Amino acid sequence: MIERNRCRCDFNEGIDVDTKGSRGRLSLGWKNDFSVNTREVHSHFIDVDITDDANGKKWRLTRFYGAPNERFRRES
């Protein structure tokens, strides 16, 4: 389902992570004109280095998921 939504948005590549304490998933999608180097993937975050291939600019992105269920928040 997430992969289909990513393709609908023209994101050719992506990372999906099952989250703890939720039925959802953490997802990151990108187009082919970006290079993405994965630093670390965990059930609560995705940490990557991104390079814009068109201009060579680089940045770091961390997507974080905090569990809505209070008993799982300590893990996040």
C-alpha cells in the first residue's frame, strides 16, 4: 500500500519501516535525481544523507516516529 502511494507521487525509491506500538509504518520516498545514503534505520526513525544530483548540495534528514501509545514512548 505505501509503495503504491509512493509511486503515485512519482517517488521511484523509498524506505519503509514497521513501527512498534502502531499499525502504521514510517516511510521515506524520493525521486531518482537524488542520491540517498542510509545512515541508520530503526523502528522509530530513518536517518539518511541526501545529495541533490543536479547541483551537488548535500544535507542530512532524520524522520522520527513517536509512538502514540504511552507505554511505548520510552522506546522512542
